[in-house]
Amino acid sequence: MDTGRFRVPAGAMDWVTAVGVAALLLGTGLSGQHPAAGRELFGAALLVAGGLALAARRKAPIAVLAVTGLCAVGYEAVGFEVLAVSYLVAVYGAVRAGHRALTVVASVSVLVVLPLTALVFRDGPAREAFAQARNVLEIAWLIAAFAAGEAVRQAEQRADEAERTREEAARRRADEERLHIARELHDSLTHQISIIKVQSEVAVHVARRRGEQVPGPLLAIRAAGREAMRELRATLEALRDDDTTPPCGLDHIPELVERASGAGLEATLTIEGQRGDVPAAVGRTAYRIVQEALTNITRHADAATASVRIVHQVGSLAIQVDDDGKAAPAAVAEPGLGLLGMRERVTALGGRLSAQPTDEGGFTVRAELPVERAS
């Protein structure tokens, strides 16, 4: 409920409704014909309890349906002639929550028990006529409450479906745009960079075969061409990753470590703890963190060894990648694109990331990702 910029919490509104219904039932019951003092207090307590139970109708709609129905039968037996308003509200809440079949069964039972209760505990044809008339009224109100709950439920379903359709359309447009960018990059840059790389490689090769000294700018061009091709391939791979193929995850991390070892780095992998159901997004982020960390070590760290440690904890997954490279303890890590990408992935999942030089020399990357455990 919105009142300008002020939003009333749903729980508070439920309590307002419950207190209002309880006051309505109690006031109606005490103002009309009611039992003698001996049973009046017990009946009044049932009226109030039936109303206050509605405070839990969102969390436990079936339980509230049962409690309000029993209270209605109870104060009917005691002698209060009050329409079961709390039960009608409970019917609305249960149907809105999707419990249609169970609500129908409970309502039919209440409609049968209420007039029987009036006939058993009250005497005279007037009482019987009153019970029949009120039974017809309660049927009409039950149908109205059921219809209102069903209408709201379907409206909420349509709203959810519309929101889901908008999200899917936006995701599809984003995927199409990403693939378009990938094609443009491939068509416009890959060919040109390949030519630069090949020409520089040939020039260096020819110069060395002739016994000539290779100019420093030419070596820089060759190194820049190689690096540009690697970066371009990585960028195209990320752009084409549309999540339609099986994503890389925890099971693929050993392959990363093996490839790093094949590139001349002494890399080790340690896995601790008992692995549970790790969401695909968490596994994919863990893979990207290890991939980026090992890539940075291979390219920039001038390290001989690297260690990857994965710890499965209760409610979280911890990843740590260490190396013995040339990073000084007092150095400040420059946030390159790779590090920024890792931080964005971790933050999007509600995790934490730290990347900094160690006191012993070298560099460490630590990440902790939350994992929702199935109860």
C-alpha cells in the first residue's frame, strides 16, 4: 500500500485487517442477541481469536482457514449470531495463495456444520428458519470471497508473466546486441590485427636469418600483436558466451590448472570441504576468477609457482589463488579490466573479493561467494 512516498508494510496491513475484523465481530456479537454471562466470555474470546488469526493469512493461509472455521463453529455453538466474516477473509487469502481445491472442501464442510450446530444447540422453528436464511447468505458471501481471491490471483499471475516476458525480451535483445558486437569486432579487427602480427613475425624472422639486429620497435610491435590477438580472442569468447551451452564451472578448474602447468608455471590445485549443490552462477564465477588469476600470473607476475585453493564451506564457497611473483608487499595493485571484471562478478552474487600483494612477496586473490543450501 502506497501513501505518497510512505509504504505501509504488508505485515502491518495484515494486523490492521485482523484487529479490524476482530473488533467488528466482537461489536456485532455483543450488540445483538448473545448467550448468558456464563458462556458469553468464551464466545467473545472465539470472536476475537477468529479475527486476530487473520494476521497470519499470508504466511499460513490453510492454518488460518482452519482456525477461523473452527472459531465460527465455536461461537455459533455458544450462542452468538454473527456472520463468519473472519472465515470469509481467510477464504479470500487461501484462494489468492492458490489453494483452491482445499478451500472448496473446507468451505463445504463449514456450510454443512454451521446450520447443524445452530439446530443442535438452539430450539424452535424460528431458529431453524434463521439458520437456513443465514446459510444462504453465507453461501453468497463465500462465492464472492472465492471469486475475489481467484481474480486477484490471476491478476498477479498475469503481472508476473508480463514481467517475465519483459525480462526475457530484454535478455534476448541484449544477447542479439552482444553477438552483433562480437561479429563486428571479428570482422573489423581480427583480420587487421592478424596482418600486423604475421607481418611483424615475418620481419623478425627474416632479420634474424640475415644475421641482422632486430630493431626494438619491431619486437615491440610483434609482442603487442600477440597480446592484442589474445585479448581479442578472450573478448570474443566472453561476448559469445550466451549461457546456451554448458557453462564452465567448478569441474573445469582442474583443466585450467593443467593448462597453466603446461605453459611452464608450477601450478597446484587443492580442494577442501564437502561439495554440495553449487549454483551454476557461483560455479561459473569461480571458474572465471581462477581463469583470470592464472592468466595474470602467466603474463605479468614473473612467477615460478601458483596455488589454487577451493574450500567448500557451509553457505559459501571460498577461492584463493596465490603466486610467488615479483609483486612487492608495499605495492598497490592497479585495477585492470580483468580485476574489475572479477570484482563485478563477485559483487553481483553478493560475495567479497580481495586482490593484493602478500607480505612474503607475490600476489593473492581471495573471493568468497555465498551458496544457498537446500533445506
